[in-house]
Amino acid sequence: MCIRVFSTKYLDDIVDQAAVSPRRRQHRNIHTDYADPCQRLFNAIEPDSYLRPHRHGTAQGAETMIAVRGLMALIVFGDGGGIDEIHRFGAGYYVQENRLPVGVEIPPACWHTVLALAPGSVLLEMKAGPFNPDASKFHAPWAPEEGGEAGRHYLSELREKLIHGF
């Protein structure tokens, strides 16, 4: 059969894997090959997961993120690391009750990160291929690396700015 179905159980499995992952997130590729011209993946992210701010090269084009579950915040930064924009988006209840958008599209060369604002949040991400692991993203030099105390502290600061403004 040629149809792939992404069931609730499929998403539940990714969410469960994210919950026990040291990085507190888990992705699952939909595309079958890194050479595919359209890279597609689900990304389950927990609220305490820190994704280091980064940007993608111009050859890759725009990155599209659609909320499948939960609530997210896209944070856009200037070249010096200051916050330029925050866009909340979500799925289901969050869209209906708060009239939030369901997704965002990020142009190339735009510094950004995504924060999950609700447990069990899942994104559908799409970007141009082919995937080159050596040039897929460029980490912001002003943002701490993932996995350490500095990254956890920076995530906490970002969350405070989401609550109190930037």
C-alpha cells in the first residue's frame, strides 16, 4: 500500500520517547532518504527541552513548522542575540480558545529557537532537501550549548521573557 497513516499511537510513541530522552525531545523522519527534495519530520518537544538558537542556510530555503499537538513559541533573534519577535502557535484547544495560529514559516538566515509550552507538544517540520548534516544549521555563537547548566539557565531566561515580555 502507498498510503502512510500517522495515528494517535504513532504520535504517542514519539511523545513517550521525548519524555524519557535526556534532551527531552524526539524527532521521527517522514522522508525516506536524506536526498529527498522535501525533508519532513515530526518533532516531540517537552517544555524543559532547550534547543540552541540557530539558523539555516539560504540554500535550504524556508523552514515550516505546524503544531500537531500542544503549544509552542517561536523566538526570533537579531544578530546580537536580542529577541526581535515571539510567535505563539498551537494545535487543538490552544487554537480554538486563544485564536492562535497553527504554524509558522521561518525564512533562511533567521536566528530562532522553539520552546514547547505544554507537555506532549509535537511539531510537523518541513524544509528543503537534500539534507546535509554538515550544513543543516548554524548555532548562534551568543547562545550556550545544549546539555549544560548554562543552557538550562538560558532556557529559564527565555521562559521569563515569554511571561514578562522582552
